[in-house]
Amino acid sequence: MKQPGETIDFIRGLAWADVPAQVRARIGLLLRDFVAVSLAGRATPTARIAAEYAADEHRGDGATALFDGSRLSATGAAWANGVLANALDFDDGHRLVKGHPGANVIPAALASAETAGASLEEFLAAVAAGYEVAIRAGIALHGRSTDYHASGAWGGVGAASASARLLGLGATETAHALGLAEYHAPIAPVMRSVADPAMTKDACGQGAWLGISSARMAKRGFTATASTFLNESAACDLGERWRVLETYVKKFPCCRWSHPAIEAALGLHHELGLDAERITGVRVTTFSAAAALSRRHPTTTEEAQYSLVWPVAASLARGRFGIDEVLPAAFEDPAAACLKSLIDVEVDAGFDEAFPGRRLGRVSVECAGRRYGSDVTEAPGDPEDPGWEEIVQDKFECYASSVPPRDVARDETLSSQGIDGLLSLLAGAGQQASYSDGVE
């Protein structure tokens, strides 16, 4: 078991050059994914409201709002950018924490790096440390609590780790930063937002804000009670087992729990070429958590994202499920609306037993008196999925194609960059981390 001091040493001392090539490649791709989902998220009211709120309440010149390139305080930028990254529920995740490390860690690290004028390598190393701590903090929290907390409840600890490193905190200050993030973590009862979807979502903005705020408070001498995370076995394998390699990415902009059914429905649509108007019944077989997703007809993007029946209906009716399908114009599609009313949902005990380590689903449709069924389908983009990298690259090409290519010098800083520069830096970081050292 690692002692608290060893965990702090890992956070403060991790060098990007010492990170294994496979891990460097994964972090580079996760940064590309972050760029893509942040650009895509600008289409949502959630992101716009967050950016407007931050512009009014968090004025400053410390960091950049990725929504529109405006300047904000570092804490305000971390919050607004965390909301933006999670606005479409399109961002990366980890199965065992049932949530989103990247949308907590990267916005906090980015704002801290801008403030400190950090080098690209310092930023990348901080992101790596932040992911490793965030994922372990989430696993530990789920292990010690019977309540299901949203990502901001544990993501803030990872965000604090990344921020503390970039802001140059000492060992004692870093321990206080993690303690503050853990102590002040939001309860964030995410299942409320699953049953009654709203902009509260996974509290990623709160986690990013909490992490950078905790580090900045600790730097000024604000103390915290001892961190439970630092004193438990969750961090025992830091630097030996790289949890970031266990991250998943999302092919569809909605709750991960509906992805197996979406993939199965799309498979049936493309394989059989079924006419949606001839379908007379649909059965979705899934696990209990997915069955708890909203079944109302969506009126907001959050209701569309936290639904099981709407994504399946839209997939069968439209042959796709992308950003257009979680924005209000799609909700008037008569074929999708009709199919939604025909969907029955059942829970499979075996799928329940496999969750959360695996997300499984199956879809069958009845058409002209015949029933057609999919195979048992897994959520695409899981860490074992050979198409993992392709999903990231497709998203990046789709949503970040307007970002000009740019070579990033190893000593280039994130200071004084506008939105295009910041996004270009992140894109370049992804290319550098993904393809340097002979890694493809």
C-alpha cells in the first residue's frame, strides 16, 4: 500500500518523458476527443448558459472560455469548460467509476496551465496524473459509499491533483488541495438527473471548478482535514497500473447506458433495411440502470441524452444517432415519435450481473408478423474495442475539421492564446502524444 507521501510524490514528480508510450498515446487521443466534444457541445443551451453565467460572475483574464474564446478567471473558465465538455454527454469515461474523468481533469488543468504559463509537457504530465488520481478516487468513493455520486464528487480530486502540480504546490499544500476537494465534493445524486433529466447532469463543471479552487486555496495556506483517499489502498498501484488505459470513448452523444441498444438498433436498421413505418413492435433488453433512464418524449437535449427509448427509436427511424438527434428539431420526427411509443423494455439478469464492468444490450423488432433480433451487443468504444481510436478520429474530423493544423513546439506555452490557439494546441498535443516515439 502506498503511503500518502508516495501518492503526493507521484502527482508532483511524474515526468511526461517517463510516462509509457502506450499511455502517452492514450492521453493524446483523449485530448483530441476532448477538443471534438467541446466543439460539438457549443450547440447546446447548457453550454451557452454556462458561458454567459461565467462571463457575468467570473470575470477575469486568467484563462479562456472554450465556448467563445472570451477571457475569464481561471476558476470560472474551469467551470464553464467542464460544463461544455459534458454538455452532450459525449465525453470519455471509465466503467468502474460510472462517470467522466476527462471533463473534470482537463478543464482544470488547462486553466491552471494558462495561469502558470506551463509548458506543453508540464500540462500533459498534469493531465496524466489527474486521470490516474480521478479514476482511483472514483473507484474508492463508490467502494465506501452506497450512494451513487456523479462525476464531480470524485473528479474534483483528480482536478485538484493536476492543478496543484501546475501551480507548483509543495507536498503539504498538495495534500491539503486533495483534502479540500474531497471535503467540499458535491453530493451530486446523479440518478435524480437520470430519472428527471436536467442541466445538472454529471456535475463535471463543479468538479473542474472544485479542483482548481482547492489547489489555489491550498497555495494560499488554506488547510484541510486529512484526505481519506490519500490514506486508503486505492492509490497503491499508481505508476504501475495505468487506469487511463481503461477509459472508454463515446460513439453517441448520450448516456453510456443506452449505447448497447443504440448500436444494436442501428445494426438491425442497416442489416435489414427495415421500413420504420412497417415496424409494429420493439423490445429492448438491457440492465437495470439503463432501464431506469427516462421514457418520456424529449423536449430538451438533456431528456434526449438521458433516455433509452428515444435513442433506439431515432436510430431505427433515421438510421443514425448523432448530435442532430439530441437537439430539439429532431423531436418532431413523426416516425421516431411513433416508434418510441412501441418500445417495451425488459431487464436481463445476466446483463445486470455484468454491469458496470460491461454494458450489454439486445434489440428485437417485429415487422410484418416476423421478429428480427440483434445479437447481444456491447457499448462501442470500450477499452477493448479495436475501433476505439477510430471513434476518436472520426469525432475529431467531424467536429474539429475547421481547426488549422499546427506543429507544437515542446517548449510552447499555453499562455495568451485565443480559442483557436488553445484548440490547435490541444489538437497538436494529441498528434504529438499519439504518434511520437513510433507509436501509432
